[in-house]
Amino acid sequence: MLKIPEHQVAGHKASDGLLGPLVDDSGRFYKPLQDDERGSREVTFYTSFSSNTRVPDHIRRFFPNFYGTQLLEASDGSGLRPHLVLQDVVSSHLHPSIMDIKIGSRTWYPQAPEDYIQRCLKKDRETSSLSLGFRISGLQVHGNKELGHWKPERKVVQKLTADEVRLALRKFVSSNSSADPYVVPDSLFASSVYGGSSGILAQLLELKAWFEDQSIYHFNSCSVLIVYEKESVLKGGPSGAQVKLIDFAHVVEGNGVIDHNFLGGVCSLIKFISEILTTPDECLTTNCLQDSERAVLTMGTATGSEQSIYNA
């Protein structure tokens, strides 16, 4: 049986009669194809990527498995529509903490219609994309079985400043993440999630090394999805931290040119995460505490699901 994804933090949601992705109980994710060239572009990418022998095997683990396309009843009731059938990358997690980070200071591709470019450019300027090379599109931090999860409103998250992005990345790996505007994140799980030989930073560095050479594709407006199992970390177990690349409706051929837009964004994200690992107590200074209070007040906007109890 198909259902609405419980842990979706960004993108179009299949709720209130709207078109959006669906999932099943076997670990598959069904993404409806968009009617314009974006839908065909994403199918073309997955088909090409799946058979491209120039993509190293160790890099393929950063991409969802592709199982082709399938005609399914659309979530908005509009009838049969082709869907991409992909790996549901969070299905193996019972209590996932998730962050969707759109990479690149430019989220449009040169061949796009002018009106679309202008819309993207406006959003890039109004968010941290232009200044930082990435922006947080959405996040969810699991608290515990009793408290559920902290999930700030997406429109608020996407407008974070550089200091607020630093704070969000710290809250993501903190034991005290909540909507409480006066709680300063402790970054207690930074080493477990971001650090180590298999942590988020190591995985991003592996991706960075590939992007320093690869010129097959240009990944416009793609996201890095970071997922870890906080309940396991709370019990002293492994984080199961994963990095996945998602959203390929704007990928174009690289034509032998390195994708500096994506590479620059990844390098910027690496810098932010490295700072948390090397200066875990940075937010305990007086100045940073003042900045944190302001930022947390901004991020603490509650939504209907933010304080809801999460039932496994």
C-alpha cells in the first residue's frame, strides 16, 4: 500500500490533494514526474547514471538506487501518472534526524527559461545560497520516543543567515534540540555523526574528491540529504550517518567542464561542519550566545507537527 512519506522535510508534499511523492513498506520511494522537461530530464539522468561506466562504484552509494518508472495513481487524484521508482533512503531508520541541503550558489541551469532563472535568482539572493554556496531546505531532529521531533517551519529554515546556518548545523547534532528559544545547542553528538572515518564529514570529503575531477554532469539545484539514527546515538550506539544526493530534475551534461558550482557548495558545507568538529564549544562565548538566542528565536516558530509525539 502506498502512503505519504512520514519524514519528508523538503520538496512538494502529497497532502491536502496536492501532487507529491509516495512510499511503500518495501523501501521504495515513488516520485511523480513533472509535466515539463524537468520530468524527462530526471529520467534521463537516472538512466544515464545507472549505466555510466565512468562513475566509480564507491560513488554510486551516494545516490538512491533507481528501479525505473511506473504508472501510478497520482496523490492529487488526477489519475495515472508516471513515477520514478527509487530507493527510500530513510526507510531503514526508525527515528531519523534529517537535513536537506540544496547545494550551489546558483540553483538554475543556463538552458532554463528566463522567467524560471529570475525566480531562482531571487530565491538564491534571499537565502544563504548566494553567500554560502548552499542553503538548508528543511530539517527534522528526533528528540526521543516521548518528545517526538523538532521540525521548524521550512519557510523559516530557508531564510537562515550564515550565523543561523551554523546554529542549525549544531542543533542537528545536539542532545537538547528543541523549539525552546533559550536553549543553546550542546553539539554533544557532533563527533558521532559528523566525525569519524565513516561520518558525514568523511563522506562529504569523498564526494568532494570526485567532484574535483568529474566533468560528466552538472548537478544544478541538487540536494545533499544527511540522515542519522539519533535514538541509536542516545543509547551509545552507531549513528548510521548517511549522505545521499537527491533531486536531479536540473542536471545537465558536463561536456568536459568541472561542476564548480556544486563543488564550491560542497566545500563550503565541509568548512561549516569542520568548524563544529574543531570548535565544539564555540557557541559558549558571550557573543555567540547572544547571536544564538536571536537565531533560535527565529527558528523556534512552531508548526502543527513540530511538537507532535512520534510513534514508531
